[in-house]
Amino acid sequence: MSIYFAKFRFSLKLLENVSLPAYLGSTLRGGLGHVFKRTVCISPDRNCMDCLLRGRCVYSYCFETPTGEKTALSYKSSNHPHPFIIEPPHESQNWPRRNDHINFNLVLIGKGIDYLPYFVFVFDELGRSGLGRERGKYLLEKVAALSDFSNGHYETIYESCRKFLSNGYQVERFADVVERTPGHTGRRLAIRFVTPTRIKYQGRLEPEVNFCVLIKNLLRRISLLSEMHCNSRLDLDYAELIEKARNVRIINSNLRWYDWERYSSRQKAKMKLGGFVGNITFEGDLAEFMPFIKLGEYLHIGKGTSFGLGEYVTSQS
């Protein structure tokens, strides 16, 4: 499996007081999309579906991800995964204070990594336009790349004082994740869903999740990302994996539903994007699933991942 990705940390310095919501994923994603389209689109008022340049446009690729060639998985889905994930800060902060810093992560997947300069440029430009309803200005002070996934070490690749972006970042592949995933000798896996997780099963959002539904959604997301952004069709026996997943049971769960709203400027309406958060523990034969579960810690799961939804961390025993 040749799915690959890279992870970056953006550091913003507020230049003025501004009121921002506790969860910044929607604010950052909304501002990014607006300035991105304004920056690169030759006809910002036109619908991407009606544009002749759709197949060659960076904005369309990142935000209105086209299906491209019909494939075994993609033809069944009208919502195709974007090649980026914004991970906002987890801790709530009492905004606004001038000179405060906002740090968030950006994960780019497959061909999306090629467009890192666009993301840096647009977040820099967004700082001049302003963040949130009050349009609070900020300075993009620096961007660091996760250069060593084994120890979480970041190296600076961009600084505002130099206006130079280096390519000294590490691309992580699934083989690297597998190599770092220890053999699962225990039979228990604890998962903590850090941000609201929106998993659909049989057309409806699930307030909780069993292991089989979790694996189905995770394998589907990984497969679509690999297929659409890494030019790689996965060679997996999905039926066998899902059948084995049915034998893994829940032994403890305190998942709870968390509702939040965002305003969509494109749809001119408020949207509810609730999902479950909290902890769940599974028991069973887990070894075969662990590489995919560890990969999901980087790539998230469910709907709304570009906002940072569906982030989780795991522990084994």
C-alpha cells in the first residue's frame, strides 16, 4: 500500500484582540477556503462543476475534490475525501489577547503535499484579511514540518522574517507506520475520540460505534484517500477483514454526543456538525487491524475531517 502523507505545524501570532470560538477547526477551514479560492480561482463567482479548468485547478482539487476516473470505491460515493486535514488546538483558550499564539497542525495527503506552498501562502494572506467575524489580523510566524514521526520532532521550514519555504520535510508512508506499530500481544484496545466523530452507517449518523462499523469506515477512508490522492488501489480482502472485525467486542464505553454548529458561507446557512467523543475499549484478536488503526490516528475517520473532526488516539493492553 503506497498511501503517503506529511504533517506540518503552523504558528500564528495575533496582532490584535479578536473573539474566536473554542473550536477553531471551522474558523480556520472556512477562512482557508475563502482566501484560497480568491487567490487561485480565475472565476471566483462560478461554480466549480461548471468550470472548464476544474480538472487542473488547485482549489477544485483541494476543496471540491473531483472524482476523476470511476473506480470500484469512488463511484459509490458522492462525498470524496479532501487531501488535507486541519488539526486545531485541543485546549480551549480565552480569546482574545493580542500577541497570543495559535498553533495548529496541517496534514497533507498524497498529491496534496505538492501544494504545501499554496497552503503557506494562503494562511499568510489570511492573516492580512483577518480571522473570524471580527477579522482579527495575525502574523504567520513560522511553519514546521514533522521530520521524525518516531519521536514527534519538528523542524522549521518557513519563517515570516525570511519568506523562504524549504522542502526539508519527511513524507510518511504506510510501510513506515507498519514498521513503527508494535506487535499487538494484548487483546484490548482503548480508543479516545478527541474531536467530534461523525460516522455514518446505513445512511444515518451513529451515536456510538462497534468495532465492525469502525473498521468498515476506516478501511473505506484509507482506500479512497489512497485511490484518489496517491494513485494506488489497495489490494485488501475487505470481506475477510470485516468478518474478523465482527468478533471484536466492546467491553467498556463512555462515548457521548457533542453538538456544535458552523456557518457555511457557501451554503449561506448554519450547519450542525455533532459527533461522538470520549473513550471506548475493545477486546479481541486485534493484531491484523492495528496498522490501519495507527494510520487512522494521522488520517482521522468519518465525515468533516478537513475541519479536524474524527481525531483519535489509542492505547493497548
